[in-house]
Amino acid sequence: MDLKPAPQRSIEGRELQRPQRRGSFSPMKALKLRSLSISSQISQISSSSETDLPSPIAGRRRTLTKNRTFETVKEDIVRRPSKSSTEDNTERASTSTRPTSPSYAGSQGASISGDPLTVIKSGPLQPESSILKSKKEFLVLTPLALIRFKSRSAAAERFPQVSQGSPIDALTPVESTTSLKDLGAAGELHVPLEKIVSVFNTEGTRPSFGIEVWWSGQKGAFVCLQLDFSLPDDRDEWLKRIRHAIKIRTKSSLEDPTPSDVEFEIRRALEVQQAGGLDGQTEIYPVIPRRPCMRPRANSSEVKKGWRDNSSFYLAFTKNLCLLAQFTKPSAGQKVNPTLVQFGLVTLSKVNVILNDERFDLVFRLPLDKPRKLELSSRHHRTISSKLYEADTYLKPAWPLWTRREVFFIDGEAPQMPLPNGEDFGGFKTTLQAFVQGYCCAPVDWIVQWKDVRHPPQFCLLPPKGQHKYTAYQLLAVFRALRFNDFFKSLSFADVDFSSLSGVFDNTLRLESTTWISRTGKRSLTRGEFDLVENSSILFQEIVALLLGSESIRHIDLSNVLSKEVTSVSESSQILPSPTSLVCEVVPPILLLWKSLQTRCNSISLSGNPLGISDIAGLSRVLQNRPGFLKAFSISRCRLDEDALVLLWEGLQEQRSTLEILDVSHNSGRIEAAKAAETLNDANKLRRLILAHSIKGNLDGPLFRPWNATSDFEPWHLEEIDLSGWKINSDTIYGIMKFVELDESRSLRRLVLTNCGLSGEMVTGILCRLGAGRDMQLLLNENPLELGSTDWIDLIHGNEAPTRLHIDMVQFQHESNFNRLLKALADNKTIEFLSMVGTGPPGRASPKTSELLSRFFEQNDTLRYLDLSGYSGKLEDSNLGWGLTGALGGLRQNTTLRQLRIRNHDIGAAEDVTELCRMLAANKGLVMFDCQHSNFNHHQLAKIVHALNFNNQIVSFPLSDTDRQYAVQKEKRLFLQQSQSDKSFSVKMLKSAESRLEGLLKWVEEFWESEAQKAREILQRNRDSLASHLIDLENICLDAWEDESLSSWLLSTSATRDKGKETSLPTPGDRHNISP
């Protein structure tokens, strides 16, 4: 589908001028639209006196007329079915007091079953004015057919219950199909219900109240039965009963409404027109034209009477076309050649439909051409209108609902955005594919998260693989596919680089209109706001379109989208000097919508984007002027200094009553604890409070009050607390202790107290109050845990510990305390996730420590995740490398540990990696093993890969390029040492040595790559064998694991296992690669 604008053409020597965009834009109209809902606007359209014209499909008197002028034709084309016609046709209540059949107690509840002798309804027809036909014809409706008899007596011969004065009771079903054949012979006309194409009110000039019944005859041509009634109530009641009987009959009938020969001829004709073959499925529906649709022949200026005789009509849809086909009954031996009228679906200008009437009008118009109108009727009218609406939605994906209201006039119910079947996410998948193909760009990686997000479902654009960043066209394809999409409730672009669109303008040559109104019309921009967006950058416009166009978005994650500082670029592409105060491009459009109250998004993450003082000033002003609207606000790692934080905090003060998530962590500046306490003490709706490295100074009293002794105090429902980097005072720590004793604290999932100056006594108090096996994550990193008391070790030994514990970078001063910890961990039955990165004895591991470590590996049957990595660059002299090598033998019989990471230990220096190889070959529990940065040489790597070949469970074994470089450099050092020791080397021999060294290093690199390839093949073998099995690992465990090759495999495995279900793996949802 070509999305490029068509070139301008000239007419009669005059060049078409490009119209001024939105010349009729009215700020007052925009403001008025804000207060209108979809239903109110539809109501205004329906009741508007300007459009309340006589319906083209309402019953009306017609007279012969001459050819009409185009203005008269246009007026007839654009009019809509009036409400009065609907009431006169099918929505009128049946209030007639004249019975059309003898009354009886159960007549209204006649069973519509498959019984051919059951009478649903019967009654006389209005006699014709002819003297020769003075008798009244009689009509009988059964579950299988509509039958017209010459008289009541003729009907009574077959259906005794319709005789004069006899009650109508259901008869015993016939036992033979011959009875049904006899039934047709006794009646003047027998119409099978499943053959009926349409039933609608007569639109002729006759004074009676009639209906037309069109059905497919035996030879395929459509036949019309004219039925006249004396009163409109009789007509409406019969129309209602016939349609209901047809609906029941067609549901039980397996007959295809489109004959196979008709479908073949239509497809053959389409294939001739489209040399490339049909694109997608062709759907065909029988219809009845109420007015001539085919162009008259050149020698005929008028349409002949009986133009529908001996013909059948079908409406066909392809991906981009709508066709009306007329099949005329051929002469003997003549081939059927349908007459086709073809329209492009994108040229559809008006659709007039009354859902309770089978008649509908379609108006098509090519640019610079006269409109053409199809006045049709079909019992498939609902399906046809739905198909047209879906096609318009698909082919014009960026067009909002209010633009479709200008095309689709559907009386009976408000038109709604159809949600395609399957996992199409409100049409997003189809729309994205169309934009990717239209922009001729590579596919993007995305997932949908249903779990572990505050506003599901959440769309997540993933960082690209195989390229540094997405191109501008790829980003625009995603943005415009999401525009006006109300399926997703939150959007995440975390870690996706937006720099391709940063500072880019496209306003000079742009033909597309600026998004200024939401999909439903409830929200819109004023004239001044529109002008600002109109002249802004592409990124500014797209963010406005995302958050204004959709009314379902509650949260947007823009973390790390513009992490690099950029210089300002004007629309003329001139690089301007960088301002002293940086402006982040994603902030101004959000401020515009927040200030104008035109977005429902009240939760945002801007973390990782450098913000300037102007951004912070704008945020502070909006937050102060709109108190109590913000739900979540994350602005960590934004390079805010102390002045910026103080200014921002003034705005956050006004949001304390509604804030649920607050993250201002890891900025260069810090705010005084006393000032922060003024806001936090009243923020009783907080769920996540992340102030890592953002607080400074002393404080009298607690930083926040999640608990109080007063009876009327409502405890908080905190889920995460992070106070890292602040030397916490006793009032705050005691308040936390009291809070975790409450039942309301069961929602607490993460407590981070890293580098808070916690003593062993404080930690003991926390563990005592947390109790045994609480499902939460406790981080006690970089604290002097040996200070004051080490009773917390005994609590761990007694299972008084949470399920996930971090005690990284704890420098034990006494080896005995570290050994006590190993003993406690060996017997612990509550900790499932344990991180001890950089934690170890004061010196190298002694034989006793190594023995206790081996016992810990062998005896513990609770741990699922263990990280004993050393901290490179700080604890080289106190790592576990030498002792760890021998201790790994304890894992040979361990079947419960699933993930083990032992990075940054000098295992390679031990020379002997036998125990490591034996463990890899024998262990039946590990599925992920990481021993990077352990200084292996190429011989040791070969041994490890050989042992890995005997393991059928491990699916992740990441290899570091640093290890490869170390192995190469080690061989180089050994070679040079050997060369320098031989003093008899001449210059020529030295040159030869350089050549041999170069060859040696090349061989080592090739050997390493060969072994690495063997390892990848082994991992893929294991992954293939485990593809249908569940890897029972928590999200936190998988998130903590670092292996790029693993994440894509987990997602593909999840998609296979959970097809059609919600996904709950580390990055929930399924990866969808949309390819052109």
C-alpha cells in the first residue's frame, strides 16, 4: 500500500493549488468538542435539521421524472435515512387490533423448529383491484418456507390450524420428505427461507403497504415476490416475523449463500484485472439493487423496465476493492460473463445503514469525479457494513473515529472501532505491518505485557537487535500504529534511542494533518495549542498524537530515550549553539497536554534523560497549578543538581495526596531530609518510594510515617522502599520496623537499605520483625553488619529471613563470622535468592572456609539463585578463587540450584579445573551457569566445553570477550618471556619470532572461537530439547541474569507454550517480528 501523496495534477491548464491545511479550524469548535462524547455527537448528527432529509430507502411515492441535474443528484446522494422512515418500517410497535390469523393462547410463542408443518404466522393478503381476482390470497410462514396460497381454504387443506375458527396448534412433524414436496405443490408459490436474499418494504408508487421478498431461484436468477397488506401494522409484523424466521433457518442450514460457480467467475474476473494475483481473501454476499447501478449502454439513455429480471447480483470485497457483479441468465450454450462495477474502498464517501432494515446505501467518489451511489438491500447488511468499517479502519489506520463518523451513518447503534479477531491488540499488529511496509523499513521488536505492570496491557518497544538504534521511519511506524489505539493502557519505550527523530522538522513539505483532537472527540487543542504543535518537531508532534489521540493511556515510560545530550537544531537544519540549560524534547509536549488537561496519562517515567532547568521549571509550574492529579513520577538519573531538585520538590509538594510512585534517585544533587519529610509525611497513598542517593542531612523524627499509634490512622500500603545512600536515623528505621509488623506491610516486596550505615543490631531488629520466609527482597549491601551484633546470622540459621536476600560488598573483619554465615546458609530453608557479590573473608579463603563452602553447595536444598561473584577492582586480594575451585565439587549432587554466577574469581590461576568440569558433567539441576572473567586460558576453555557436552540441562553459559583477550594476551606474554630468556636471538631471528607470534595469536583466537561455537551448539541442543518444558524461574531471577542470547529464546519458548494465554516470563508478552 503506497502511502506517498499523489502528484498534483492540472485541470484545463490550471494547476491544482494545495489547500491550506485546517483553514476552517475554529478554537471555539475545538473547545466545544471537548465537552462532547461520541454518543452526543452522533445524536447531534441524527437530530440535525440540516441533514434530516427524506431517506433514500424510506417508503415514498415515486413519479416519472426527466434526467435531473447534478446538483439534484448530489442532494439525493448525501442525504441520510430519516428517523421517520425507520419508525415507519421496522421499529414500529405492533399495535394493530385487526388479527391476521385466528387468535389463540399460544400463538405468539409458536415454536420455530425444523417442523415443516408448524405455522409461525398466517393471514390474508390485500386483494388486487382486478375484478378477475376477487378472492383474497393467503400467506403462511413456517420454519422452512414462506408459502402463498390462492385462498384460505387452499391453505387449510395443508394446514388445518389456519381454517376459520380452528385453534392454531403445532402439528405432528411429518415423517417423510414427500410431505414437504406435496406442501409446495398445493401452494401457488413456495419460497424456501434459506434461499431468501432480502426482504424489505416496497418502494413503488402503489397505494398498498407491501414488502418485496427476493430469493434465489432454481437456476440461480433472483426472483421477486410482491406481498401487499391493508394496514402498515400488518406489514411491519409480517416483516419482523419473516426476518426472524430467516435468521433461525440460516443458522441451522449449512448452505453457502454464494454458489460456487458465482465465486469462481468473480475470482477469475478479478485475477484477469490484477496481473499479480488476488491479494488476500475475497468475500462475496448476495444483494438486491433497489436502483440501477450499472451504467446504461451508449445507445440507451433510459433504464429499461424489468432490468433485474433473470439476473442475480453479488457484492464482493477484496483487500482494496469493492465490486458489484451482475449475472444475467445466459442463453443455451452461452458462457456466463458477469458485468462488474468496481470501486476502490478508499473512495467510499458515505455509508447509510439502518440496522433494523436490510436496505443500505453506499456512495463512492473518485477525486475530481461525480459521486456514484449504490442503493442495495441484503439480509447480510450488518456484515457488509461491518466489513466496510473494518476495511476503512485498516486502510486508513491513522484516521480517528470522528473521521469515520463523517462516512458511516449507522442508525440503531453507535459505530464502534472493531477489534480484529486473534492477537491483533485492537488492530495494532495489522496497522504496524501496513506502516512498516509503507515506509519500506525493517521490522521492529515489541512485546505486550499483561502481568507485573500497573496498567495492563502494556505495549513495550524493545531495543533493536543487530543495529545501534531504530531509524526515523521505524520509530514513526510504531508511533503512528499506536496513534488512536485504545487497546493498550500503558506504553513503554524504555532504553529505545529516540535520537533519530531528535531535532528533526518536517513542517515545510508535510501533507498530513496535525493531530488536534482525540479519537472520540472528547479532548482537543485550542487554536494556540494547535499552532504550537503544528510548528514543532516531529518528536513533539508524535508524543502529542500518542497521548492526545488515545484516551486509554494512563502511563508512558520514556526512560533512556534521549540519554545523550544533543545540540539544538532549527527547522532550517542549522545547528545552533547549545544552550546553557538543556531542553529534553520529550518533556514540552507532555507539559502542554498536562497544562491543557487534554490527556488521561497521569503516570510517567523520564529516568535517564538529561533535563535542563527549563524542563524542571515547567514541570514544577504544572505540578503546582494542578494539585492532586499525578499518580506516578520517575525522574532518576536525569543529572539534576541541588537547585533543580529543590525547584522540582515544590511541585511535588502539591501532588503528595495522590502520588503512588515517586522515584528521584541517583541524581547529582540531593535534597535536605527535613524538606523531604514535609512532603512524605502526608503522602499516605505512596506504594513505591525510591530516594536512593537523593537525601542528605540529619533529621529529627522519621523521614516518613507509614505507621502511627493513633487509632484513626490508616497504615500505608508500601510495596517498595529505597533509601540507599542516606545515613538513616533511628526514628526512620524504627518506623520501618513497626510498619513491617503490621498486616498491611504484606504488600511490601522490596526494601533497599544499601549503604545506610546499618549496624548488625539494626539488621537483627529488621529480620526479627520480618519473620520467617516473607516473600520479599531485602537489600543490606555495603553496611557494617559486624558492628554491634552478629545475631542476624543466627536468625538466618533459624530461618528468620525473607525469600530474597542481598548482602553484597560486606567486608567481614573476622573469618569466623563469615564461616558462621556459610554454616547458617547451608541449613537455611527460606532463602531462595541470594546475592553475595564481593562478600568474603578478610583474606584468601582458607581450607576450612573452602570446606564449609563445599558443604553449603552440597547441603542447601532451598536456593534457586546464587551469585558469589567477586567485585573486580576492589577485592582482588579477598576473592574466593582458590577456595572456590575445590568447593564446586559440592554441587555435583545438588538438584535444586538453578542459576549460579561466580564471576571475577581467578579460577584459571588454579590451573586445575577438574572439579569444575566434573560438576558441569554430573550436575542435574543447573540450567544457567556463569563463570566469566575467571582468567581461563584456551586449554581450560576446551576442557570446560567438553564437560558441558555431557550436560543436557544448561541453556545459558555466557562467554566473555574479556576472557578471550586474556587468553590471547597470556599466550603472548609466555611467548615473549621465552624469547627474551634466549639472549642468542639475532635480528633476523627476532623478525621470525614476530611472525611466529602473530601466527600463534591468530591460532589461539581461532581455537577460542571454535570452542565458543561448540558451546553455542551445545546450548542450542539443550534449548531445543527443553523448548516444550517450563523453566520455573521467577522474573527477578531472570531479570538478574545477563545473557542476550537467552532472552530471545525465552520469549520464543513462551510464545510456543503460552499461545493464546497471558505470558509471565521475565519480559512478559510475546515478541512479534513484523516483517514487510
